Amino acid sequence: MTRRQNNPAPIHNRRRPIRLIQPRHSHQPTPASQAKIPSYSLSNPRMAPLTDPIHLTKIPLTPRNRLNLSALYTIPGKLKTMIPSFSSVLPNSLPESLLESLPEPIRLVAVDMDGTLLPDFSTVVSPRNQQALKAAQQAGIVVAIATGRRQAFTAPLLQDVGLRADTPMITSNGAVTRNFAGDRIDFEHLHPSIARELCSVLHGVGLLVFTLDKSGAPDLLVENITAAHGRLARWVDANRHAIQEVTPLASALTDSVELIQGMAAGTIAEMEEAQRLLSISPLADQFDVIRTAYPGHDLTILDLLPKGVSKSFALARLARRLGIPQAQTMAIGDNWNDESMLDWAGVGVLMGNATEELRDLAPGRGWLVGPTNCQDGVAQMLELAIATLDSARV
């Protein structure tokens, strides 16, 4: 169980969830008889980032744009999670009441990697998850991978799954979106002047890494590799070919450098101190911090991103490019860096293996709590998404 701390709240928790304003008519459910099954294409992979501003706000939670969980699974005075309901059904069946509760067919699904698509202690996608990913694409659903990993650390894990070359891949917690062919669809850069300030603020606190926007190695800048211990040391070993050690780190962050993001990592205690220091930085309002926690390993990762960037930011922009309404999207994740994405999507699904602290948030945030990553939870939710399209065709 993750214990609540008395230290200042995580930086990302002090900001409102990001939600895309939709035209008034987009909040109305599409009648099944009028639902269109998409054939999507990002056929212009070299397209520049959107230059017109996207105005973001929070959309009120209503029965029209969110599942009515309390009507589905309730016991006196308490909301029951969906884990028992899913684990008790046959492998290829889903509760009819769940399907009937969805107001719109699902046309876009964003899937997190670690702790969601990948099972514990493995970097291999399970056969059932592989089959469901491909079946969803064949049904006309846009499947997007959404991960905190950078592209070079994500693509090799998915190369044998059999997904289409134009499958969107949101990486670095929303800073860059590419397709599986490696073509860049969208991006936001962290300004080097902010990165230099981050070096000053976080000097001596955990491990600080900056990711460069370049196709070849080295694309990671680190000042002191010896600061990496435990699981961080294993991460360094796995990425050693991509790491350039620079002392002082700020000297490599000239204005001409294209940066995707920074990453601070260390023990829970170290990153609590890092969050405190970041919150009082003179440039605190010019970047965002997204936390990913692994309490069982005493590890916290703080992604230092361009202002406004998150998985929900990238998912909203992708949906807009594809012409898919927010109500027809689903997001599946298990950790704090998925929080905004679960909030933004028409259907947010928190994995059953998420921390108790996150699961406690689910009822108030309107998230489904699904099966665990070791129960092929992604496959079960993709099967649900496919079923919504089948219902729309009737």
C-alpha cells in the first residue's frame, strides 16, 4: 500500500486535469444507426505540429460522457470495483450491462506500456494482448501506444506484435508522437534555458537525464552515472549505448540543442525533496512535472516536460487530427503519469494492479477499475471496445 506523505503534494496533482473543449454538439451520443466506423490514416507523416492553439478546460462529469458506474456495480453504501466482475467471467465474454452503459462506440484507444500492456517482470506482450491489439485495428479502432518511455526504448518491445506501420506511438509522456515507422507526427520541445535551470535546482538530488530529439545514439545526456543505484543502475546498463556523460551537464544544453524532456529519478525520499525544490524554482510555471511511482522498488521518476505537455495533451491532439470525438476515446493505464489521460478520455480505465491510492480515486474520477496487467486486462478492454463497434453496426 502506498502511504500518503505529509510533504507538499506532487506538482502534477496541484494542476487541473487537462481536457479538450469539444463543440457543443460533440457531447451528444451518436445514435448507433448513425455511428461511422473509421478508416483512419496519418498518411502525411511529415506534417508539422499544430500551430493554432488548443484551448483546454475541464468537462463536467455527466452520464452522457462518462460511465454510470454506480448503476452497474454497487453494494450498500460503497462502490464495488470491477475486478471481481471481470475475473469471474469467461475469457472471451464481457458483462452485457457494461457494454450497454457505454454512450458511444470506441474509435480510439490509448494504451500505456509498463504495468498495463506489459505483464509484471516481463517486456514481452502476451499472446492474448497481441491478438486483441491486432483485432482492434482490424475492426477500425485506432490503437495508440502512450508511454513515458522514449521511442528508442519502446519500439523494440513492439516490433514483433504485428501492428500497422502507421500506429501512433505517444512517447516521453506526451512530448513526442511518432508512428511505428518512426515518422514524427507531433512534438513539443523543452527549451534549453529551462533545462539549464533544472540542472541548477536538482544538482546532487538523484539522477538527472535529458533526452535529445535525435534518431541516433547518444540521445541521453547524464552528468553523473554513479548516482544510479538499484533499478536505476539496471536502466543505465540497458541504455549505456545511448548515454553521453557530460560534466557539468548544463554545458551541453546550449540554445541550439533540441530537447524532448528531462527526467529526475531516485528513491521516494530523494524525489520528494526534488519536487519541493522544483516547486519553489523561479521557473516553476514554465515546465510541468509528472510523477511515476514504484513504491515496491523505492523508486520515483519525475518527468520534466514542456509546459502543458502530458499524455492527455498528446491524446487530445491526436484525436483532433483524426477527427475522433472525445466521447469515443478510451485510455488504459496504471500509474500517476496516466492520470490526466484517464481523466480526458471518454472512458478511462485504471488497471487493477494500480496502487491502492489510485484505485481509491477511481469512483470520484469516473474511472473504470479493470483487470490487472497479468490478467490481460488490456485485451479484455479492447474486446469491450470492439464490441461497442459491433453494437453500433446493428
